[in-house]
Amino acid sequence: MLENINSPKDLKDLNIKDKYKLSQEIRDYIIKVVSENGGHLASNLGVVELTLAIHSVFNMPEDKIVWDVGHQSYVHKIITGRREEFKTLRKLNGISGFPKINESEYDNFNTGHSSTSISAALGMARARDIKGNNNQIIAVIGDGALTGGMALEALNDAGFSNTKITVILNDNEMSISKNIGGLNRFLSKLRTKKLYTRSNISVKKIFNKIPIIGKPLIKIIQRIKRSMKQLIIPKMFFEDIGFTYLGPVDGHNIEMLEDILKLSKQVEGPVLIHVLTKKGKGYKIAEEKPDKFHATSPFDIQTGKTKKEKKDDYSKIFGNKLLEIAQNDNRIVAVTASMKDGTGLTKFQQEFPKRFFDVGIAEQHALTMAAGMAKEGMIPFVPIYSSFYQRAYDQVIHDIAIQNLPVIMCVDRAGIVGADGETHQGILDMAFFRLVPNLVIMAPKDFKELEDMLEFAIKLNKPVVIRYPRGGENEDIKFEKCDKINLGKAEILKQGNDISIIAIGNKVAKAMEIAENYKEEGKNVEVINARFIKPLDVETIKKSIEKTKKVITIEDGTKINGLGTAIKELIVDEKISDVEIEIQAYPDEFIKHGTVQELEKIYT
């Protein structure tokens, strides 16, 4: 059946039996492609019926849908004319794992981070109203993303606005790690209740037809119903802020989904449809381990085991070292924004549950809360992915740096991360952190140096940024020395007179490789591991540049305001003349998806 679906219009001719058959074919296709390419599996398997129902009831692309985060848009892509292209998922020059407005007219808004969909959809709805159109605007958001402050801000505005917008709450009780918090408890109560709001619209229509007494009767019935609802579901949050709440509804029952979606189109003002789905639905291994299969590398379909051998990576080294440090210092606490497993904190939580805090998808809150803990004598470690640190920049400045509080910000997935593309590449953090006064910014060349930096950061008693990449060490380069870390001091790994190569983080290994290549050409290269981009070791670097007069800088960030910029500023400030400089870094553009190796070859 899937071969005959070339656009959403083809769904409208199918009966319910055919749609269930199509659902299974789509699941099989997604499992096959993701097992070969990697990608977000469990979340997409959970929204198959929901996506088919949405496209059956609404008229895309005239009606517009915004997928929150966007990692669950595979089904949407397959049925909107990209069935064959889906085989290229996440590959270089293939289709993205997230919605992209330049990929299809059915992708209405680029997404990749959490909690943005309601804001974007409300903006579209308000633009529609100004233009005098009457198309439908739909936001699909997960219960995990609903904990993000931006989603709550948008709900508040949308509810008050009385603007016609449909918010579909895809409730699978999971984000990446299992959801936590008061909002999750609230949704748990809602999940247990029957679909009792369905009658509201039909009752209104009947009583409106009764002359004179019709409208007063409606108001009396609404008051009674509201009172009863408060008894059945206390603190009816969504309706209290202005939404018509419909649900909960089984997110795998296409008939019920289509009925409630049709019903929502009749409601005036904002509507929230509460849909219950199962993450990993239809693939037993993913159902049992939805966190593991949220995002996966290529795997064997029969066993679920990844095809690539799992090796030590920076996240695991960070987690193990933090656990070791915490055993000897009860001031150490760990804070995560719903990324316990991804950032290596699983063991920490098990050993120190009272010193571990998962705040949900709420990076801003995570950092200001950490600042509060630091103010009271704790030493918080906050590992967040580089691209997600962008979301809490103001908190870093206003709540941590200005007060000079000892929050240790561990920037995981720094540099290129590969197949997730523009929204996830971690190439901007050095540039924007470097602007902030009071921050110490470090990057380790290998696992050992990361461990040393974690211990060193505790002693500083000030805000620290430690950035490290996704994955492991460079296996071809093994460093024989690791000098003791001193604030703002670089490490000279190789003495030379012809060229100064200054590198930071995982690019130090590349600097050593380049030095060896120059050696074959008869050139003697000096290799400096900068270690710190702030404060920079002016004395060591100046001395090297004055000696060689030729500099190469290497980093895994953007050319603007990174290590290369810092060295250029040093050359000007120190009035070093006649210097030839080459900066190896990523250009001033957003980096597309592909493997790390492919992207490095293209961009550096």
C-alpha cells in the first residue's frame, strides 16, 4: 500500500482497515531504514497512526503543521512525497531527520530543539488572521517538551488570545529519559480519565436552537459541568488558561483520532487534544527500551544490538570521573536537563540520588538553579549538549557570570556531531562563551586531560566551561605527556622553529598529525595545546609566534570569535609584525548533516 501513497491526498481514499495496514508497512519501512542509517526510532514508531489521522483530516499544505523538536516527523516525510528519498535519511546530501522548509512545502517550520512548536504555530495563526485566511494551524508537542519554559509561555499566550489554533499533546510519558516533575504528575492524572469533553460542542448546538432560553441554559449547564469537571480532574490547567481540552484519546486508534480531530475543527479558539501513544510502538525491542531507541546508531533488527562496537567516549569518562570526585566531596551535585544517560550521569544518580537533579527539558532553569546551589556552597556540574547551551545564554551571563559563582558548565557534543545537522552541531559555544566576563573556558585534548580539568575546575571557585566532543579520543594519536594544569597556561607538546601550530580540544591530535607531515618536508613545527581559550596563555603563544612568524590555529568551532580570532587579537595587541596566519575552523554558516568525517573534509 505504501507504494501508492505519494501525497496526503492519497490517504483520503483509504478506509480504516487500509490505514491500519499502511501503518504496519510504514513501521516496517522506518525500522529498516533506521537500522541501516541510524536515527530517531522509538518516537517515530509512536506517532504512525497519529500522523496518518492528521493528514487524513486536515488539508496539507494549505493547513500547516509544526512538529515540536521534529525528530518524530519521519512518517510525515514518507507520506508527503519523500518515500523514496527517505532511504537517504541523515546521509550527506540526503533528507534531514528533522523538518526543513527548504526540503518540502509540507515542512512549515524548521525544528530541532524542544518546546518551540506552539510559539511558531501561534505566530502562523495570527498571521493567518491578519491576512483573512481560514486554514488550520496545528502544533504537535510531546509531554516531555511541555516542561520547557517556552512551551508554557506559548500556552499562556495562546490560551488568552482566543486565536484558533490546535495543539496536539503527544503524551508517551517519555522525552529521552523518563519524564519527571509536577506537570508530568498532572498529565498522569489526566491519562486515567475518560473522554468526557466530546459532548460539549454538540450540546451547545442543540440548545442554541431553543428560542429565548437556549443561551441561558447553555451557561447554566457549562457552570455545572465545570464544577463537576473540577471534582473529576482537579486543577484543570489547560481549560483554566483558555483552551478547550479534548481527550485523552488512544493515539493508536485511527477512528477515534480522526473523530476527535474533526471535532476540534468545529471549536472556536484554541484547542488542546491530549493523545496517548506508546514510544517504540510495533517493535517490541524499542517498546521495552524506548530510551535506548530514542536515537540510535545502525542496529540489527532481530536483536536490537548496535552494529558498531560501543567504546569509551567523553560523556562516559566525564560521568565516571565525576562519580569518583563526588565520593570524596559532598559539595558536588549534578544537574541535567532530561539527558541523564546521554551525558553520562546514570551511575551518579544511582550512587547519589539526593545530589542528582533532573529538571526536565528546562536548560534555563537548570543553570539558574545551579547558580542558587553554588551561592549556598555547593559545586554544581551541569552537563548539557553544546547546541542546547544556546538556550540558556542569558542565565550564564546574568545568574552565573555576573555573580562569579562556581558553576561548572560541561559542554558535551561540542564541535561537529554529524547526522543531526544544523540544529545540533556544536560549533558556536566557544564564540558566544568567549564574550562573557568571568568565565574560564577549557577544552581537553584527551580523556586524561578531561579528568584533570574536572578536578582543576573545583579548585578555582569561579564559573568554568569545559567543552568536549561527541565520541572518543583520536585512536591514531597517543599523547605521552600531560603537564599539570595551571590557570591560563598552555602546554608545549613539540618544540620547533619553522611553524607554530596552536590547537585546542580534540583538534590537538590533528595538530600532531600535521606536524609529522611537515617533518617529512623538512620543517620543524612547534605544537601548542592551548588548553584555555580564556584566559589565553599570551606569554607562551607570543614567544612561539615571534620565533616562527608563521601560525596555524586549529579548532572545532566557528572561525568567528574562536581560537583563531583570539590569536589574531594577540598578534595585534602584542604588536608582533610580519606574521602569516592560517585559521582552520568552520565557516560562518550553519553546517548541514553528514558523517563527522565527511563534514570535516568539506569544511576544514
